[in-house]
Amino acid sequence: MVIPNFTHLRAKSLKEAVEQLSSKGSRIHAGGTDLLGCLRDEVFESNRIVSITQLEELRGISETADGGVRIGSLTTITEVANSKIIQERYRALAKAASEVGSPQLRNQGTLGGNLCQKPRCWYYRGEFHCLRKGGDMCYAYQGENQYHCLFGGDPCYIVHPSDTAPALVAFDAIIRISGSGGTSLLPLKKFFVLPAENVEKETVLEPTEIVTEVILPPLGQGIRSAYRKVRARQSWDFALAGVALVVKFNGDRVDQAHVVLSGAAPIPWRSKEVEETMVGRRLDAETISKASEAVVRNAQPLKKNGYKIPLFRGMVEEELLSIAKE
Ligand SMILES: Cc1cc2nc3c(=O)[nH]c(=O)nc-3n(C[C@H](O)[C@H](O)[C@H](O)COP(=O)(O)OP(=O)(O)OC[C@H]3O[C@@H](n4cnc5c(N)ncnc54)[C@H](O)[C@@H]3O)c2cc1C
Ligand code: SF4
């Protein structure tokens, strides 16, 4: 397939970008690593691409006045992975960013694009007019569903493709959105849309809205975090299964735990079942064993993705063991 012709505009200001996006059929271009593939594969059409790459205010990582961190949405995945402040304080995010695709993709891809990328279901990316494209059936449900979800699927069984999103949700990140109605803040956990709410949208964003920054709240004492990803190939690949863990200890007991799965559901999937087995307890062998059972308690495997069940169990067990040893 070839990419159809389109007009390419470089916005000089955020205001201009928002104005340009109000023309029907416009799309935002950040790093372009997902956008161009979507245009080529006819995932969506666009006759007008609005580049935001010249908006320098959307770049960079800085500390906020309250001790949190602000990351501009145009900051590259490599910059997030290599940032000292992210590595020291928000380790799960640095690790998740370092696991995205290949070095070339991390150099070109941005954090905002990573959160707004389209799903990778092969029917959706192929020539199938499925539910998510406005059609009337899900081809994956009875078809090739080995890379599809265990939770939250009905009526579309995609998994959310982002590695950074589960880590950001686990840290309670907030995003800033600018659009024709002004600027607003939104907890990232409310950004993603389940298929049962709207099968054609992955996020709450309107076509004229731009994610401008991600804000990580300050962390208290006693936090340990990790991100683990299992993929089919050692080279670049999306998560078959992944987990972001942010655990707050009070002495030797778990005070709070945020456990968010990737490769599991159409949105970054918070596993309350795992969190509940940990809070108030020592992170010993018994707790870890219960947590690794709990992660798949409410899973609903499809015909060909049952192998994800032991993957998630083993991954949660190994990551909790390594957090316990720190
Ligand atoms: C071969 C390959 C492997 C990949 N592997 C992984 C992986 O392992 N893990 C992973 O997480 N991702 C992976 N990706 C997905 C993705 O391309 C990158 O993660 C990248 O971060 C996307 O950022 P971008 O700036 O290139 O986005 P773009 O391609 O520019 O944009 C992606 C989408 O988001 C919209 N958008 C971009 N920025 C904004 C914004 N600020 N506000 C609102 N909307 C916006 C665009 O309109 C577009 O629809 C892979 C992609 C490819 C092609
Ligand atoms: S899983 Fe979703 S995107 Fe894939 S074929 Fe089914 S409806 Fe389409």
C-alpha cells in the first residue's frame, strides 16, 4: 500500500496547531512512527497532517515546584529512558521507556505519541472492516487471537500497545490537554476508553485536542518500582505480557501498591486483585505466591491466548521477588 497524498502543515504555536486541527480530517504528527503506518495501512484517512514538532514548549523534562516531574509530550522516548531524574525516582517509567521498540523508534517516537498510538490488532491494521473501523464484527474473537486480551475485551479484544502508559498510570500521572475549549488536566487513568464504552475510540481526546504534558506527582519515602515486559522476539516487539509495579512500604509492610498490566486489556489494566493481596502485609513468599495467583483470577482467555495466564503469573512472581530483595 502507498500513503495517500495529504497537506502537511507545521504549526508555529499551540494556538495555531489547535486551530489547524479544527479542519475535518486533520491529524497530529509528532514523531510519525505510528501515524505514517496508520496512513499506509488505511487504519484511518487524513488529507491534512498538522505537525507539532516545532513547538519547543512541548519538549523536555523538568522538576516541578512540589517535587514532581513534568515531561513535555514531544519529549522522545529515549530522553525519558535516559533521564537521571526519571531513572532515580520513577524507575518503572525509565525501564518501560527503554523497552519500547528499537533504538531508532525510541529516538524518533515521543511520549505523547506513545500514549495516543493506535492498537496493533492485525485485522484492524489489515483490510478488515471490523467493529473498531465502524464495521459489524470482531474478526479476532473467533479468529487469530493469540496476541489479544484477557480482561475488559467485549466487544473488541485489542491490547493497549503502549509500554509507558502502564508505568505512568501506576505512578498516578496526570496529563495536560489543550484544545479549542482551553486547557485541562486529567488523571491518565481516565484518559483511556474501554471498547464497551466506545469501540471506535481509544482515548477521550477530541480531534482538536493535543496532549501537551505529562505530570508525575512527587513520591513519598519507601517507594520501590519496576516494569517487566515479555515479548515474542528479543528484538523490537510489543508486550505479550507486561507489568508495572509501584509499591510503597511502611517499615517491612506494604502500605500501598499500584499494579498495572500491559498486553492484558484494551487499556492499561489496573489489577486490584494483586494490590489487595499485598496491602498491609509483608512481601514474603506467601504474599508473593497469593499475588501471582490473583493476577489471573478474573482473566477470560480467548481460544489462542491462554499461554498468557502462566506468563502473567510468573512475571508478577519474579518482579515481586526482586522488589522484596531491594
Ligand atoms: C515497528 C514498531 C515497533 C513499536 N514498538 C513499540 C513498543 O514496543 N512499545 C510501545 O509502547 N510502542 C511501540 N511502537 C509504537 C509507537 O510508534 C511508539 O511507541 C511512539 O512512541 C509513537 O510516538 P510518535 O511521536 O512517533 O507518534 P506519532 O506517530 O506521531 O502519533 C501517534 C498517534 O498519536 C497522535 N498524537 C501524537 N502526539 C500527540 C499529542 N501530543 N496529542 C494528541 N495526539 C497525538 C497522532 O495523531 C497519531 O494518531 C512501535 C511502533 C513501530 C512502528
Ligand atoms: S479485536 Fe478489535 S480491532 Fe481487532 S478485529 Fe476485533 S474489533 Fe477489530
